Amino acid sequence: MESKQQDNAADQAFLRNFEELLELPSGSLEGSTLLQDLPGWDSLAIVGFMAMADEKYGIVLSPKQFQTCNSLQDLSVLVTGR
């Protein structure tokens, strides 16, 4: 049970970090949100996401790793490994 709560807290923290990156109101995104539907999700946002992943999660990403990502949950798995 505690592990599930920790996972949920980590997922929520990821979403808040992502909202901050795109300058969106807190609580406006869900893991199921499709990247193609995100306002401001463009090449500059991808570069910003790569920097955020490195700074906040210690993960260095390459643009090629985004090819299979369709949703915020996909990006979360990419940086958190779950």
C-alpha cells in the first residue's frame, strides 16, 4: 500500500513539474493527457523537458527516446522508470 502511495505522489510531482515547464495551472494535466493535445508542446518544450529530466530526475534523454511517447504517462515512465 505504501509503495502505491509513493508511486502516486511521484506521478503527481511529475505532473506538477510538467505543468511548471509549460506554464500551465497546477492540476490541469493528467497522466492520460496526449502530448499532441498539449498547448505549447513543441521542439522547445521537448528541449525544456530534457533539461528538466536531467535536473530533477538525473536522467539524460535523447530526442530519439521520445519517438514512442504519446502521453504524459509515457514520459513519466521514461524518466521515473515506472
